[in-house]
Amino acid sequence: ELIHDISKKNIFGPCANYVFVKEFQKRGLPHEHICVGLKDGIKFQRADVIDCYVSAELPDPNEEPELFKLVTKFMIHGKCGKDNMNAPCMRDGRCSKKYPKEFREETTVDANGYPLYRRRDNGRTVMIKGKVYDNRDVVPYNKYLLLKYGCHINIEVVANDRIVKYLHKYL
């Protein structure tokens, strides 16, 4: 169904191709890594377009209560670093995923084509298991997919061929 949404319903735009790899982890359930090539993929080099498809912020709990519930349940990177040195993401005393991210007023694209997602310091927080989380802790997501599937679906925009190397390590 997810591949159908991407390739036939064109939720990100006309799909030129896709490839996916199933990863079997030591803990938890297996999951997919999916790379989608778009016919007009160049549009994702513009920050305003990226913001239409990918969010890395807590939604307003009054305006979008269901989305807020799903983001806080599935799309929060757990505390790590000085708050939890034993977190699975920790490598050499640092978070391998570089969380918490920095606050950022707008999405920008760096010199390598990698987006730095908007994470405004708007005062929105959520308390989970006694810890306070804000936009710096939100894993990038697509609103439509999160609402439809109600599970963790991390969305990243990749504007270069590094993704091929990333997927290859799972083959």
C-alpha cells in the first residue's frame, strides 16, 4: 500500500523509480528503507517545496490533535547524550543521528544538497516518560503518511547519490 501511494498516487510527485531494502534488526521488527526517484526530483532542492512534504516539528495540538498524538508517539527521537549515555544511537559519546538538532527558523539546503529542516523555537513541548521534548527531537515525517499509517515513517529528502551507498549496506 505504501509503495502504491508513492508510485501510483504520486504523493511526492510523479515517480520515476523506486528501490527498497528490508532490514532485519537484532531488536524490534524488520523495516524497509525505500528510495524514490521522482521525474521532477529537482524541485526538492527548494526549501519551500521540502516544507510541503516533510515536517520536523511538533504540530499544534489544538489544530491537529490526531497528528500531534501520532508525532509524539512515533516520531520523537528518544533522549540520548548526557541524558542517556546508553541509548542505542550513542557512538563514542555522541548521538550518531546528531540529536537533538538545532532550532532553525526555516528549512535550508546545504552545499551538498542535504536539507536542514525547519525546527522553530515556538515553545511547543511534550512530556514523555518524565522527559521534555521539543522540535529539536522530532524525526522528519510526512503528515499524510503518518496520519494514514499511524506508525514510524521517517522521511528524508536526498538530493545526491549518497543514498545508493546507504542502501547498499543493507543488501
